Amino acid sequence: MSSVTRGRGWLLALDTATTTIVVAAGDTDGRILAAEAFEGRYRHSQELLPAVVRVLGSAGLSLPDLAGIVVGTGPGAFTGLRVGIATAKTLAHELGCPIVEVASSSALLAAVPDATILWLPSGPRDRIMVVPGSEPVVVPGGNPGPRPRPRSVEIAVDLDGRAPEAALALGRAAIAGLPAALLQLGAARLAAGEHDDQEQLVPRYASPPRGAPSGEQEGGVAWSRDPR
């Protein structure tokens, strides 16, 4: 049985920024109730909603009691991000509940509290570097990026063969902690009375989609002009 008091509500968190699809349910204080995190296999549109149904069923939750939605906005791949954000916005619209965005990079960093640098892929060669408190920056392929400071703790996600094993291991730990981190960050925003306008909520792409305009640039990472 769910620990959510009937009528008090619960939160749904979704993230499709990485190759791992994340679906999590939690109470309004951000405590996790049930979650799934699994390889997306480029089938985000087919896999996401069934995962939501499974998580609701395992926690004994119902959609009418949904109090808010937390969605990861990247940086991430074009198709995955659009599927996740479109699903979150559709549920928020149909159920009349607030939605808040959380940068997937912020949640990944929060999942490994000592982390000082997060590395993500940007296409087959380039990488994105994220330092806590700073905008993501694209580091071109062949460029090692800035020299790590002494005692720096680096996380690498979806960069197998392109990052040290220690960073990849922490990346796997960050993915494992992503459901709880999303819920905690999102619950804090909702508790503060914050929510995002669905029409203004946009994904942050790791690289522009092939054949599409890049949109406005911020920190070297493209924001979509049309999130729908």
C-alpha cells in the first residue's frame, strides 16, 4: 500500500535526457515511493507511458491524486527529451496539476554530492561539461577540456570508451540516484510555490537535431524554440 494519504497527493518525476528512462513517484515532501530506471533503447515513445503505469501500480497510486509533475530538461538527446517533456506537459494539462522543470544535469550532480564536474555526450565526438552553478559548455572532440583541479570528482554519463572508468562508475551511481534527486529538487520548487508555464518550458539539447535550426544559444547548448 502507498504511504501517501488519500487526497494529499503525490509527485511524478520523468527524465529522458540520457539513454536511461527514469520514472519515479514520491510524496509531496520528495520522498521516493516507487521508481523505474532502465535502458531506453531509443524507444522512449513506446516505453515511457507503460513505465508510468507500472510505477503507479507498484505504489498503489492513482492519477487523479497527482499533485505535481517534475520533468528533467537536459542537456540531452533530441528525441528522448521531446518525448519526456511532451508526456509531462500532456499529463499536467489533462490533470490540471502544476509542472516544474529540473535540469537533468543538476539532478545528476545532486545525486553525487561531492561531484565537481559532470560530463555528458554531445554527438559522437563532442562532450558537454557541467560545473555546479555554471552553464553547460560544449567541449569539442579532441579537446580534453580544462585540467581537473586537485581532488576534483568527475562524473561521466553515457560516455563509455570516452571517459575514465572512475568517472563512468560515478556516472552509473548518478543515474541510480537520479529518481530521488529529481523528486527532491522538484518537491522543493513546488513547496516554495513555484511552477513553470507549460508553453515556456523547453528542452535543452546536447546538440541541435539534424537538419533543424539550432535556436538560441546559452552556454553553448541549444534551447528549443518549439517544445511541443
